[in-house]
Amino acid sequence: MKAKVHVFLKPGVLDVQGKAVEQALHGLGWSGVEGVRVGKTIEFDLAADDRAAAEAEVKAMCDKLLANTVIESYRVELA
Amino acid sequence: MKAAVIVFPGSNCDRDCKVAVERSTGAQVEMVWHGDTALPGGLDLIVLPGGFSYGDYLRCGAMAALSPVMAEVKAAAERGVATVGICNGFQVLCEAGLLPGALLQNERLKYVCKPVALEVTNAQTRFTSGYGGRREVVMTVGNGEGNYFADEATLDRLEGEGQVVFRYRDNPNGSARDIAGIVNPKGNVLGMMPHPDRAFEAELGSADGAILFQSALASA
């Protein structure tokens, strides 16, 4: 199974990188851009047959290492 | 008196910390590799140094917090051994759950490296008792991700319980409520972004850091 984990700073936590990118886009003329957030994607293969079990496992990985839930939220995609 | 400095791959203030603790306190300092599964016996102080452990991969301090030796550091901290995390060491302590909150990228996306004036917010901790009546000390910061963050309830609790130990006079990185250093509820685990290890003798511009190490060991 292929797993993709998307990690972003939580809403309300200042994303300074996102802010800088937003300002750069404005500078290029895209004035309608708002709320830019810069996150990261972590993808990997996972030996698992059962989707529910795989999802629980990836969530455990997120809570233990892949995300810091004090400041970040994550979303898991399995395919 | 015996202290240990934990060395992670990518630590770069580990030797500074060893020299700083030795020269300011005369304690014997051992370097402990992150892969070790035991700490030297009879430790009075553990120092987690600054640097870029594991290249800051994933998040600052995230991988280091899961190093084999950290299980021992946690156990020692729970037993009451004085433990101080400086800069990257502070990030490691937060990631390891020994201190609340997290360190974000600096507000203005800039690495800041300069001496800063700090308010000694709580002079009654085992790390600050040596400052006596002094309310201000000077140490150097050197960080790109030193912007302390915690939710409002946690910040209120830290302030209410006297766990905020140092505050910036002139906030260099956007830290919530100007926080530069905090302790755990028991008061034996300190995390701070400024470097006492870069301020342990007058030739370095300030000797205020020496007093912190002396206090920590005097109360051991």
C-alpha cells in the first residue's frame, strides 16, 4: 500500500514561510492569493493488506514522529 | 560533582558545553553518545547542547528526541536530576515531551545571532538561585527556530506556576510572551534558547552563563 502524509502547521499557528511566499506571489501580481500555507508531504510504501489497520498504523506514526501535534495537523492518504 | 553532555549527530555546542561546565564549576564532565543506552552513574547535571541534531531533519529535535539515550535522560529527569537543554537542546526537550510547547521558525524568517538581555523572571529555580537579586543577565542567542509557541492555556499555566524562568527584554524571534526559557513543574528540567555556554567568562562578553551552571550544581 502507498501512504502519503500531509503535514501542515495548524490554523492559528503563524506560518512565516507561507506568509513570505504569499507576499512574493502578491509581488508578482497575483493579488487575489490569500492564506498560503507551506507544508510537507511524506510518502512511503507500507506492507499491509487491511486498509483500516494501515490507516491506524500511519496515524500512530504521525503522532509519534511524523507530526508534532502541538503545532501541526496531518492528513493521511492511502492508495 | 559530575555532569554529562549528550552528543547527537549534528550537535555543535557539545564541546563548548563541556568546557563551560568544567570551567565554571570544576565538575567532571563526560560526553555521552546519543546511541548509548546507559548514562554514567551519579550524575548531578545533564546538558543537551545546541546544534543541528540529525540535520534538523523533519523538525528540529524530532529525531534526537527518539534517540536511545533519551529514554535514560527522561528517567533521570523524572528522578530529579538537573537537566538543561540549550537551543537545539530546548527543542529536543519539547519534542521529547519533557517540556510543553514547541519552537517555531523565527517570526522574521531570519537566523539571529547576537547578545541579548534577559529578564530573570524566576530567580528561585535551582538554575537561577545564584543570580540573587539580579533581575537582568546577558547571554547570546543563535537560532533560526527559536520562536517559542504554546497554546494560551499552557502559557497562562507556565506564567501562573512560575515556570517562565527567562524573558527577552527585546524579543529577537517572536517568542510567545517574550519567553526565552522555561522549567518543568518540578523545576529540575530547564529549556532555554539563549546560550549560557557562550557566556561563561568575561572574555566572551558575559560570564552570566557560569552562574547558571554553578546554581544547578550547587543545588544538586
